[in-house]
Amino acid sequence: LTDEEALARGFVSPYGTSTFNEDFAEVVAFLLYDPDFYEKYIDDEVCTTVDCVARNEGRVKLRRKYNAALEHYKQNTGVDLLRVREIIQAKL
């Protein structure tokens, strides 16, 4: 599975396809550490190809996972992942 195929399926990485827990962990890790997270996985591309449309369909799924992760951390631990991301990104 390539990175592009994983994205089209709604995953940030091929490894994330292995289990639900790994998928959740990969979304959080990529959110925190990938400086281009939003451009790669959240923001839709303007499409002229079938592959691009497939990536955007995967991003719909990723946006749901992203929002679920933010909500999960806030409700269950009181942690604001976006604030954690800011701190980490400032140090990278």
C-alpha cells in the first residue's frame, strides 16, 4: 500500500491501516509532528484527475478522525491537541 493509496482510503499512512488503534495513534502523531499535516491530510485539492478525487474522498474520512481525536483528548484528558501541536511545531 502506498501513501497515496492510504490517503485515498482515509488513512495518514499505510501503517495506520493495520488496526483501529494504530490508525488513531497515527492521526494524532501526524497531527502533532507533521508541519504540513493540514495541506496533506485535511485541506481538499482542486481536482482534475480521478486520483485527486480519491484523495479528497479520503480526506473527508480523515477530517472525521481528526475531529474525533481532538474531541476525545479534550473530553477524556483535558488536553488541547491543537495547543500541544503549537508547542511541538515551535520547537521543530
